[in-house]
Amino acid sequence: MSYNGIGLSSAKGSSTSGYVQQSLAFNAKRQNTKTEPKKADTHEQRTFVQDESIISHKARREIEVLVSEYRDTLEDDPAELSDDTIEKKCEEYRNSLLTRKG
């Protein structure tokens, strides 16, 4: 039931079949990393270019966070504004933020 000294001598009582499989974590390229000398001056500098859709999504998300915080302050206001009034004020605030960022 063992293979190259790995595994169980007997599968009895182990709740397994005793079958030995290859480890999927094994990587032959990393096996001799400690014995190989490090290569000097081979560092390549990477430049990452973000997709425009990701950048615009982050900007819209920042605006919506600010609008949500503004909505919270309006809802906590003791003046008891109606839902329609709060929605209109939030829309105006959102539009003002979009014109500032755009």
C-alpha cells in the first residue's frame, strides 16, 4: 500500500482505500530553487494598464458612495423630509458630482 515509502503500510482502519495519488501541489520547476543561484539583473519592470471600464466603474462607485452618505444625512435630519424630496435632492447631488468629475 505504499509507493516509494509514501503512504500507509496498511489501509485497514484508516477510512481510506490506501490508494496513493500524485500531489497536485508538486511543481518540478520549484524543486531546486534553493540550490540554483539567483540570476542577477534580470528583473523586468512590468507596467499595468487598467481597462477604461474599470476606471469608470470605480469613479461611478465613489460617486454613489457619496450620494449614499448624503442620503443617510438627509434621512437622519429631524426635518422629516418625504421620500420624493430626498430622492430629488440625491439626484441633484449626483448630477453635481458628475459634472465636477466629468
